[in-house]
Amino acid sequence: MDSAVLLEAMREAAQRVRAALDGLEDWGPADTRPGQYKSDLVADEAALPVLLEAGLSILSEESGVTEASPGSLLAVLDPVDGSTNASRNIPWYATSICVLDEVGPLVALVANQATGERYEAVRGEGASRNGEFIVPRSEASLSRAVLGLSGYPPTYLGWRQFRALGAAALDLCAVADGTLDGYVDCSQAGHAPWDYLGGALVCSEAGAAVADAYGRELTVRGESERRIPVAGCTESLLRQVVTARKEAYGGLG
């Protein structure tokens, strides 16, 4: 399927999510499972029909796997990444969609639903923010870097400053466009593919370096598979962050 056609479907899905959120009065917990909010459910319900109509199978954080047809492209969907932020009116939450083909991530869209800012990437074609191509910073030293964190490490990793913003997809995009120098997941459990795949493709297509902290393949397609994404605006910074994280956790991995 043509990447332009895919992007149009993904944009429409994100717009449908925004419209559904505009009509939502209660943004609190859904009382379904831990960490699930009412915004997650209405957003998922809004996005799924658009992606299915485009002929995509779906792996969603909220509703699991919905298969359009055997062998179809897979849209990995987080209807609202940063739903705790959304529930507290912190303007850092997004709809993240990454379409995978047999090779891996093909097209990504991460739309900040609080601001309307939209990141897009197509494999081999670069990444953009609101239609303008983006590039990361060139910082190569951890001691001068401003990092985005998820979770918190047991020891100081050596950064100049850090920010804990609360939405992995947008945090990774912030590395891609130079807002942050790097990002590191310091949680023990890691993140699921819907949390990071969209932002990771935006990062790599912008020219930033992104990897799993333990060197595993980042592209996973299962609901239960988790990874620990780390990004740097340069390869040198990525290596330093990975090394610092491993040392903080006793050299595991």
C-alpha cells in the first residue's frame, strides 16, 4: 500500500480521536483495568474503524489484535499515549500509530492531541513535524545532555538535566526534533510496542539513534512483548546513555 494513502488513513484516525475526546466529559479512570482511562476507550473506538477500513490489521493497547485479513499490514496503535497527563490536563499526550510491513516499521504518525502538533515519518524518506523536515541536535556528551526519562534510575546517570514528561511516543519525537538530546526508559518492565514504535521511526528517520537498552530487536508484534527504548541525538550519546543505564542496574544486559 502506498505510504501517502497510509498516512491519510492515519491522519483521519487521529482526527477522529480528537473529535471523540472533544465530546468526553469524564477523563478519569475507566474502572476496567489498572491504568486504563475513559479517554483510552473512546479514542480506541474512534480510531479502529478508520484503520480497518484502510485494510490494516491492528494491534492496540486498549483492544488487542483485530485482524483485517491474513498478511495485511499491521497498525500498532496507542489511542492515547500519556493518558494520565490527559486526565490531569497536562498538554503532553498523543495518538501514536506505526504501520509495520514484513520488513518492519514503514510509516508512523504521532499526533499531540493537546496541541495539534503532528510528527510523521516514512521509512527511507525522513521525518517531519507539521510538514517541515526535522533533524536532531548534535550533542555527543552525556554530561552536557538534557534527557527525557521514563521512570527513574537508582543512581544518577550523568546528565546535565532531565525531564520526565510522561508520554514515550512524544518524548522520542522530542529527540527527533532537537527539543531533547536523548531519552531513556528507566522502568523495570519496559514499554510495549504501541508506546514507542511510532516515536522510534520518527527518531531514526530524522537522524537520531534509537535502540533497546539490552540490544534486543525493537520491532515486536506481540501484546506481551516489551522493550526498553533508549534514544540519543547522536550515536555517541546513545552509547553513553546505554552504558550508564546498564551500570546503574548492576551491568545487567
